[in-house]
Amino acid sequence: MTTARSVEEHAGIVARMLEPLSDEPSVETVPLADALGRVTAGEVRSEVDLPLFRNSQMDGYAVRAADIHSVPVALEVSGDIPAGHTSPVTLIAGTALRIMTGAPVPTGADAIVPVEDTELVLGRDDDLEGAVVEIRRSRSAGEYVRERGSDVRRGEVLVPEGTRLAPRHLAALAAAGVETVHVRARLHVAVLTTGSELVTSGSPAHGQVFDANGIALASLVEEAGAVVSLRASSDDDPGAFARILDDAIRSSDLVITSGGISKGAYEVVREVLLPRGADVTSVAMQPGGPQATAVIDGVPVVAFPGNPVSTQVSFAVFLRGPLRAAAGLPPLPPQRATLTEAVRSVPGRRQFLRGRLDEGGGVAPVAGPSSHLVAAMAKADVLIDVPVEAEALDAGSAVTVWTL
């Protein structure tokens, strides 16, 4: 009887298969509008000072601090500076200029008095000609003035290398006038599901089920920083699966399959992969015991079992880490938690129970261990890692949990 492979050994095999995909990542240049979620291939430095010019932090009045040292004081309003004003303006000593937020601070002004601290008396025809503003609160030099370069100086790093670009990063880049950004090229991953029982829409006939694994794996791939190059489903005809597999290998850096690798009949993935040098094995884990790997025409193929929970658990245990590494994303290390109720496990199998964390660091199983409980999987937020040697763990036991 063949001994089942350990989780650690199989994870090592998968990681080594995928190492070439992250050794020398390719770089591509994308428009800033398409860069959300991409990982920077180098640090991005600002080519400008931010702010680009001295500007007002408030709606109010640009003044010389020396002119409002004693308040209240009335100053003639010598003009208006709206946001977007492009002509240089100079403040005349002893006067004020009305100014809007973001407008350039005039030469000669060194403070802004917020409109809330003033009262405007308009001149004739209710316009600014002849208007006077009463300043009720003094301000020191520099107050409410945004100095040029006070946010970032030209040449300083805006976004470090290896950053997964979020909306806040894109905003900073856009403010600095960046139009394109160099990012790591994403791996192209094919997702193939198998089984004559699978349907993707409509009303399943008796004996048929909806394909949950296709959307699950595609979403997991994208969440790990890759892009789905092909998503397809095959029935249990070896010829049909072989044709889809060949298409996937031609168009992808990695192929993931689900289903068809057990030891029974109609195991189409096993039947097609074995003659092409695949390693079809059993791993000492539950769920997810049947596993297979191959390298075909230089393209890694990772085959998971077909039960929906087995597929998702297998991805979390074996593929998420290597894919994130290839994408330049940080790892998601396991955490420690405390069981809030006792659990039992299968002797000789490392069990990954679905669980839910509470705010106090406790974790409880969600439903049972069966690999078909896909709705229960949706209620979980972690996998509870029960060691291979443990047949039972009491409430209060410390356990390792993997984030889902």
C-alpha cells in the first residue's frame, strides 16, 4: 500500500514547479486608469513638487500677517482670486484679496484668514469694487497657506516598488501628473473544470449540478494577482478534455484543473495526464486528498479534486502562496487562535476544518468536515489546521488558522 504524501512535501513540489514563474518577472507599462490592483515593478518618483504652487487651504482672504496683528481691523478688498486663476497677482500692503480654496496665494501675502472669521461689506452695485472686509481674528504668517512641495518634493518616492496599487496610490500618482506606470506582468492562468455532471446555467437535469469550481478558482486566481487566460469546462470524454488542455497550455503560464483525478472510473484528467508524465498522488489531508501535478511543454499543470470545498482548500494550501509570490504580493501567513469547542479529526490525515474567528481570537468550526458543503464554506473566514497526529482537540486548544 502506497503511503500518502505529506502536505508539506506536496506543497514543496508545487512551489518548485512555480518558481520559474517568479524568478524573473516581466514588466509592462499600463495607463494609470488601468493600474488598480497592479503591483509596481519599481519605485515611482515624483517629477514635480506637490503642491505645484503656494495655495490657499481655505476660502477666505489673503493678507499680510503684520496687517492683522491687532483685530478687529478693516481692510480694503483689492481683488478676487478663484481656484484655477492663472495670472500672477501681488497683494498691496494694507489690503486683502478674497481667495478660494486651492487658488494660488498672491505674492506679498503670507496668511489666509478663513471666511468664518470675517465680515464683508460690499461696495456699490454689490460687487467687490470699494468693498471692505472686517478681520475679526489675527493669523500668524503661514497659517492656512499650503507651501509648494510641502506634500512631496520632486525626486522623492511617491510609491515604493512592490506596492499593490490602491485608489489612494492612484490619486497620488494622478496628482503628480503620472500617466503610465511600470507594473509586474500578471501570470496568465487557465482554469479547467471537468465532469459530465456540470452545467453553468439553466435548469440542471436529474443528476447534474452547477459548476461552482469554475467561478471559485477564477476568483481565487485573480485575488492572488494573476489573470484568467482561459476558463473552460469539459465532460468526461478524454478527447474533449485533451483538446481543452492543449488550448490552455498554448495560452497560459499555468493550468489549474478540478475533478477527474481519483482512482475510480471516468477520471478524465488522470487518464489524459498520466501518459504525459503527470504525478498523480494522494496527500494525507482532508479535504483534498487526491492531487496531481505535471509540466507539459514547459507549462505547469496543477490538478485538484472536484468537490467544491476540496478545490478551494487545495488552492489555499498549495497555490495561493506561490501565485502571490509570482505576483509580487506579500504572503498571508497563518495565525494562531483558540478553539472555542472541541473537534475530532481523521487519524493520519491533516484536517482543514472550516471555521469562523471571533473578536476575542477564538475560533469555532462551521458545519461538518464533508467536502461537498460549499454553502457552509461561504460562512467560514478561516481554515482550522488540525495536525496530522491529532485525533481530537479540546476546547481551549491553540490551533493554526489560515485566512480564507
